[in-house]
Amino acid sequence: MKKRMLGKDLEVSAIGLGCMGMSHAYGAPSDRKEMTELIARAVELGCTFFDTAESYGTEENPHDNEELLGIALKPYRSKVKIATKFGISFDWDAPSVNKPLIVDSCPETIRKSVEGSLKRLQTDHIDLYYQHRVDPKIPIEEVAGTVKDLIDEGKITHWGLSEVDEETLRRAHKVCPVTAIQNRYSMMARWYESLFPVLEELGVGFVAFSPLANGFLTAAYKKGTAFTEKGDYRSVMAQFSSEGQAENAGLVALLEKIAREKNATPAQVSLAWMLEKKPYIVPIPGTRKCSRLEENLGAAALRFTPEELASLDGELRHTKMSAVFGGTAIKK
């Protein structure tokens, strides 16, 4: 697996593993033994970058995912980089499938969060610590100052911001240099491409979450697929609705055509396209299946020439697409 550099000196595998779906948003959490084996297989295949958050879990166990990674990655801790996040919890009392977010990035909460994450992850430091969502009540300079103290104390080594805009990134970076942002990015969600010049100016990496549009870009979901399990966010995502499936038929056909030409899969085409866009982009697709893990990580070997990339970008600009899930509302 090739490596990429986030920020100044955080080296990670070109494709990471987003672990949220093992515990949150895709129905009931998966079996821990099976997921531990899946994570071990990822390490074996050269993946060195694993993403979680203190809030990835269920109402019964809000921290399920960090606990899972703490167990699964303990034997490999010196070989891997772990990213986790602070600053949100879920309103479990809300009736919606995708529970609203409660944001809290006050300094006392950050300090409490980092101690909890360190304990659950069974480690003495966090390699990349993100503010999960901007807290409008707390100036980003205050957040950055708290994080800087944690770096000085050795509890974290790098920090980042998730779903962040240019102004907030610049303000935070002035106080404590930002290593990476983690924003939604895929063929169906390209609105953050406007940040590319800023990232290059500041030397900040881009970790792309939902790089397969929550799995839609695998082209594995056919019209009529139902997501009936409790807590499966796909049941309310536009791209999976009957109308969305119809709108996205051209996109799926395009992916399947290129996949045939490249002797690859639609998911690999989607991930390789992203890797070719910029050398500082690191996608973190998630999965619960070993076959999908191997497929996703295999995308790092797929190449597009500049001409092929330009042609694909041109086709994407003229291909009809539905709306795509844009995230969960923040509770006011």
C-alpha cells in the first residue's frame, strides 16, 4: 500500500478504514470478533490509518467504536495511526432515524473527551484528533488553544477539523497548525473542492469521508433495496430512494463502463478518481465485509492518466445525479 502525507509529517496509507459503520448508522453494531478480524486483515493488507470517534455507537453504548478499535488495534499500535474526534453527542430521544447532533467544544469537555478516548483506545496518544463539528458557542481560537495544550502534553500529536469552512480553518490554523480536515467528498458530493487552493496554501491534508456516497457508488444497490433495520441511516438518504435510484441511473452506468475498461469495480473507480485528484487526499471508505475491504484497498493500485481523469471529470459534470445525504442536523 502506498503512503500519503497529511499536513507536515503525518504519514498514512493512501486509503484508510472508516470504522463508524461497524458500530453506528448502518443498523445494529457488528459482531466484535468479526470486526476485530476485519481490522487485522486491513493491517495485513497495508492499511495504517483507522478512523473513529467518541460518539460512534448506540444509545446503549455510545462509545462502542472506540472500544472496538482499542481491542482490535492493540497488537498493531506501533504500526498504525488512529484518528478520533471530540465535540458531539447524539440526541437519542429524537424520533428521527438520524439523531440530531449536540455540539460541545468547551475546553473542559475536550479534556474530558481526550481522557476517555485514550482509555477506550488503550493508547497513550492519539495520532489525529478532530473537532467533529464546529461549536458556534466556542470561538475556534479557544478550541485550537486547548488542542495546542494537549499536543504540548503529548496526549495528541496532530489535530484536524471536520466539515469545516475556509474562514474557520484559517482562524484555527493561526493558533495551532491544522494537519488535516475531514469533510464529506465523493463523486456525488464535490462542494468542498473549493477548499483545495486553501489546503495547498496552508499545507493541510484532506481526509474524505463517505467517499462512496455511503456505499451508493459501489453500484451494488438496485432499485427497491430497502433498509429496514433500526438505526440504518440509508433508509432516509436521497441517493437510495426510488427517485434517487432513477436519477442516478446514468452515473451508475458510467461507473460500470469505466470499471469494465479498467478491469476494476465501480467502487475502485470512485476511489482511484479521488486519489488522482490531489496527492493530499486520503479517502476512508468503511465496510463490514472482508471482500469489500480488499476491493477498496485495491483501488490504490488503479491509475488514471491526466487525460482519462479530465475526461471522467467532464462526464461527471454532465451526468444527472440525485441529492446525496449531506449530514445530520445540529440541535439548536
